[in-house]
Amino acid sequence: MIPPQFDYHAPGGLDEALGLLGELDDAKVMSGGQSLLPMMKLRLAAPAHIIDISRIPGLDTIEERDGCLRIGALVTESQLDRSPVVAARYPILVDTARVIADPLVRNRATVCGNLAHGDPANDHPATMLALRAHVVATGPGGERTIDIDDFFHGLFTTALGEDEILTEIHIPVPPARSGGAYVKLERKVGDYAVAGAAVQLSLADDGTVARAGVGLTNLGFAPIRASAAEDALTGSAAGDEDAIAAAAQAAADAADPVADRRGSVEYKKNMARVLTARAIRTALARAGG
């Protein structure tokens, strides 16, 4: 379908973009457009104004600084996949980027846009929950940092204000002996997840799990952090199958899916259990456990 009529704006700087966002009624920010434009074509969204920030310089950097991996608003999935620092220390992000849609989409779609869209079926929200990320929202009053646990409010709803732009993601640099993995079940390559699980682990010197993060994709009306699964892993010996099974079951219990053409509620909950166990084992292997 053809999207409804809208006015297009292409600001050259962040201040100009924020000014437009404050002045215009019913405006939507677009970075890559790979989520927004399909919704407009399906008439699920009909903003009167599109503010395209893709020409703003300085928003496409990936770097480690001040104890964080910083991902700018215009970093694409393909850039994330090709980043040496991401490949070396954040394999969970590579896992996630590589299962999003197809190469054509990944060349345009942005990581920050994936979060800002607020879709529980998107892949990065679960990964960022597992990584304990923070997002930086920039508005007329300057920047504010939002903990990822406080960012997702519901279906297509986030903590971003109407006059704010998500400009950066901050991920704490993982300690030594850390590893993560993202596992996704899809009906066909590039499809939305039937279910997905993201796991990030850090091991203590004695080989026990010192810290765990578990996030779930498309298993509720908002991305889910499975805190009970994290608790089941924390303090357990690396590779303890009883702890892995308990954590996987806790993730399934935290899931709140709806039945659709991708499967029944029971099937999706079971997939949450299976995928979480797989992600835990891969994360442990990458952490050296």
C-alpha cells in the first residue's frame, strides 16, 4: 500500500531536529525507516510530519569510552555486525544483528531505532535488557539517561518524551570471563521471532556465575527481563544443568505470549524454555565456562 500524505523534513543538525520536533504537531522521527515506513504503508501509523535525522553528522559512532560501549543513533545493524570491538567483546550484539530481517534491511535499519520503536517483537530490546544498557534521550532541556528496565512501557510505548530523540545507547563494558548469546526461533529467515532469548553472563574466579542477564523477545506486550531466571543462575557453578534447567523454566514462567499463527501460548512458553537454555549454554561457553 501507499502511505498517507505527510510532510518530509531533513534537518542538518540535532538542534534543528529538536526544534522541528517541538514546533510541529503529529511529527515522527525517522532514522533508518525500516520499522516506521512499513507501518505507514499498512496505515497502522499516519504521522503528519516525518523528521529524517539520517543526515545529521556525529550520530553514527561505535566506541568504548568511559566504561561503556556507545552506539550512536545512526549506527546500522550492518555497522554493528562489522565492528571489531563489538565482535571481540559483545558477541550477543553480533548474534542479534545477524538475525534481523535481511541484508538490505540491515544496511538501513538502526540499532537505536529498533529500541525507540517499542515493538516487543524487535530483537534488540531483549539483548539490551540482558546487557543492562542505558539509553540517552536528548530533548530541549539537554540529555537524560534512562535505565533500560524503565524504558519499555508497553506495546509501541517507551519512556521517550514527545520532544525527545534517542541519541545513544550505553552498554557497560563487561568484566573478564563474560559471554552472551541471542537465540531466536523464526518461521523463515528474516521473520519476526516466534520467541527469542538473550543471555549475558559473567563468571567469578571460582567458576560460579557472578552476574546474569536474561531478556525475552515477542513473549509479552513489552520486552521481558526474566529476573527469576537471572536469580536461578547467579551463584551457580558454570555448567550446572540443574541451574540451567531452573533458569530456563523461570524464563518460560515469565513469558506472557498470545496465541497467533506463530503458535499457541503453550508452544511459545516451551520455546522460551528451550531457547533460554540454549542461550545460557552458548553464553557460558563464550565466557570460558
